[in-house]
Amino acid sequence: MAVSPTSDAGRPPPRVRVAPSPTGDPHVGTAYIALFNYAFARRHGGSFVLRIEDTDRERSTQSSERAIFEALRWTGLTWDEGPDVGGDYGPYRQSERAPLYREHAQTLIDSGHAYRCFCTRERLAQLREQQKAEKKNLGYDRHCRALTPAEAQTRAEAGETHVVRLAVPLPGETTFLDQLRGEITFSHEQVDDQVLLKSDGNATYHLANVVDDHLMRITHVIRGEDWLPSTPKHVLLYAAFGWEQPDWYHVGLLRNADKSKLSKRKNPVSINHYRALGYLPSTFLNFLGTLGYSMPEDQERFSLAQFVESFDAKRMSTGGPVFDAAKLTAFNGDDIRAMTAEQLRDAIAKRVLSDERIGALLTLSRERIETLDAFIPYVSFFFGGTVDYSGVAKKLRIKRRTPVESAKILATWSDAIEKDAEARTFTAEGLEAFSRRFCEEHEWKAKELFTLLRIGSTGRVASPPLFDTLAALGKDRVRLRLRDVGQFLKQLPALDPA
């Protein structure tokens, strides 16, 4: 299926969107993509929409949604339509649009562009293992496409559990125009019969995304290159419905220094981490703008207004820009030095020494300080990023555990946080309940793990109550320090068992 280039002539003002999932902390990649969409809308007199894509009902949370709103507003980006501001094309949460998806899924079934699949989880698991053993490409084998519509209808009416899958035309290929990359073609042998509607009646991302973009009148889709393999499925859905597809722009993903995809294992990726460390929102947005876009005359320092004024979508990058935290820090230092003394004082008072933050630290420290001046040294580890472990190396050694084992358990604990509903909220109560379960599951004594957590997150042997301390430090600061102490532990020689 070939798709011709489209023209902007005669088209209404553009409508673009950013569509984060509320399943964790607000990711810097969300701000990165939001910046391009915001600039495109403002440059062309269009509308910028924020949509919450909460099809992952198990992991989506209201607290994560609120954090996305707060983090994006902190950067200086605002939206014209969204769950919190309303608009003419709502609701703007996918969880509130389920009847629309079921209606459109039925339309696809009726037209033959989708079909019901009754394969059990056991059969799919067995198929996957067989494909692995035979070194075949993994994917659904289209077993249920052989059913007649009448047979499938009868089984569904009898209450048999099923999903709805996209019927990818076979044989064939789909070609679409990426405005940054040119024409891209996918053979349909590479495109699986994607699940569109799950067995519980809820839509998957792919169906919901296309239906929402059409009904919300989205004209240009600007998103990360990781969505390129999904685009032929989306193009096929637009064609199946008989809808005009949007213009596609797939920009390069943010990368670590080793060119791997930016991830929390190697870098802090939460917007709130940089906010908590005292980076300036305007600097943070300026830095993101340098990563995936080339300003005229290679200008590196610019305001959001300047970025919008010069914005040309064709100047967005398809390369994988490196998220260089050192460069961000240098930018931030320059902007702090450009402040007047009064501006700097106000910024520190508002961000670093706010009444809310100081009040929380006073609660944690009041039973442990003897003089007023002792307050600052006692709570110093609550500020900044990294800490020094050189003076506590001996205390990091756990009896009958090698340094490598200690480093590994801390990395495992950090990874497991996001998979646990209680720990993910990063409250003192949730962290303690999770950590005690974690110790039992991994056969570590609580005292052993808690010692590593305390020293690793604070650089100290003594601190306020451990889990209150972790909660006050924040998830990304803790994760950063545990990664650092893991590297420190790996450099320690193992003790002689004798």
C-alpha cells in the first residue's frame, strides 16, 4: 500500500499532540517530544493537545498523571487541550474512551479488516517456544484467520474468551512518507496481526492511538523513532477506516553516552530529578532543544520564544542525540552566573529552601541535632547528587557477602521498584513493606540490605529513619546514588575468607 506525499495547501491550522503514559515518573523523553510538538503548534498558529494514554490499566496511576502535568508545566510548556484544561475533542484520557474503541473494533470486524482470535495463552506460549527452537521470527501465526466470520461470531456470542486482531493484508507491503526520512516500506511479512482489543474489552495502544488521533483531528504526528515499526499498522488502520492519515515525523531517540537508548539504569531520566537538583526550567528546555534540532547558525543558547520563532520541522534530527548531563550542568552554571544576586536569592529560596522542604527536613532532624548550626551539616546529604563513599568503605562490607554481591542486590532492588505498586509511589510505608518482602524473596537479612541502602543513599552510617530518608531524597536521587555505590563496591577487593 503506497502513500503519496501530502500538501499543507488549504489545510486548517495544525493540531499536534503529546501522549505520555502515566506509569512512572515523568520522563525527559516526554518533555523532549512535547517541546517539538509545542513549537510546531505555536509556530503555525495551531493547537497543542496533551492526551493521557492509560491503556495499561495495571500500571497507570493518578499520581503519575499529576506528576506529568506538574513536570511539563515546570519546564514552561503549556497545552491548549487536555484532561485538566478540557477541550472540544475530549475526553482526553483513553480510559474514558473505551466505548469508542469497541465500536471501532466492531467496524473493522464487519469490514474484514480485523478478526476475533480465540487462541489461549497456553497455545501462544507454546507457539513462542516452538518458534524460538526453530529459530523463526516470533509472532502470531494467524491461526484464527481461518475461521469464518459466522463461526467466530457464534463462538463469541457463546462467551468464549477472545481478542480482536488486525488482519494485515497478505501478501503485500505498506509504504508511507516520513517527513524527515522519506519513503519507508515495510513488507507485511514483518508486520504481525496486532491485537487491537484485549480479552477484557479494552483497547491496546495501536487501536486507541489511531482512533483518538483521528477523532481529535490530529494533523501531524511528531514522535520518537521507536514508533517507526508500529507506523505501518497505523497506516493500515487509517486505510481500513477510510480516514486521511496525518503527516509523520519520527525524530531520533535520546541516547546515553554509549549510544544505547536513554534509560534509568544508566542516567536519571525523570524530569523531577533535574528539578529537585536545582536545574533551571528554562535551561533544561534550552538543553533539550539543542539535542534534536539544529538552530540557524548553530545557535546553542536560546529562549523558548526564540526556539518557536525559528522552528522548522525539517530541521529536527533523525540521529540519536546524546543526553550529556555534563553539558546540561554547564548550561545551568552559566545561567546561574547570569542572574542578579536578587534573582539567585529568590530562586534558591523558592526551590532549595522552600518552607515545605525545610519543614520536612526539620521533622527528620530535630531529634538529632543539639545546636541550630548543626542543622545544615546534618541534612547536607539531602541536597546535591552524588556523595563520597571513601570514608565508609569498611561499613559497606557485609559479612559473608562479596562487594560484587552487594552491588548486584542494590541494582536488583532499584530495578524492582517500578514493578511493585507500593514501592513505585516511593513513600516511607510503601518502601519498607516492599523492602522487607524483597529481603525474604532474595534471602537477604533486612539488616544487611538496609545497611547498604542507608550508606549507599546517604554516604553515612547514621541518618534519620531509613525509609523516611529514602522518601525525602526522592526516587531518582536514590537510584543515582545506588548506581554510584554499586560501581564503588565493584572496585573493592573481596576479603580473604580465612
